[in-house]
Amino acid sequence: MVENYSWWLIEQLKNKMGTTSDRKAGLTLEKMNDGNLGKIKRGERHLTPEQALYIAEQCNLDVGEVLVRLDMEKTKSEAVRSALGNVLKRIVGAVACISLTMALMMTP
């Protein structure tokens, strides 16, 4: 997992917007200001679930995976982080299974 997942998400939003400006990307997020943006960049703060959801939708990322990874980033407990990692593996596995099934159904 990316060490600073919240910042990684902001970088994805910047790429989607075609900008290199942290501030420009931050202005599109609800309740975001320059101070909060700096704290996220330094790893002192995290995105809210609503902000992460917005980025996931804008960047066509899997919403479930984004929210689980955000929770993994926020938790201080290694046991909780491990449990969330297991949930994430199940989500990724389910998506892969559904994709394979859909592809097989479309094959003549």
C-alpha cells in the first residue's frame, strides 16, 4: 500500500484534472484549505471519507477499495490494519471474479 494514501489520491485527482497545482486540486474538495492540504502532504492529516469518495468517482477508482485503503491509513492498530487488508483482498478478488465471468459470458 502507498505510505501516504490520502496524498496519492490527491495526486490522482491532479492527473485527472491535468494540473500540477496542489491548490487547484484541493479547491475541488469540500472543506479543504491550504493548511489541510499541507498537512495531508506531510502525512499529518487524512482525507475525509467524503473527499476520498469524490476523488474515487472523479478518477474512476473502485470506491470500496479507496474507502478501505483510507481506513487502513487512518488506523493506528496493526490488528485493525491487517483485518482491513483481508477485506481489501476479498474486494479485489470479487471484482476479478466478476470481470472474468463477464468476459466469459461475452465470448461467443
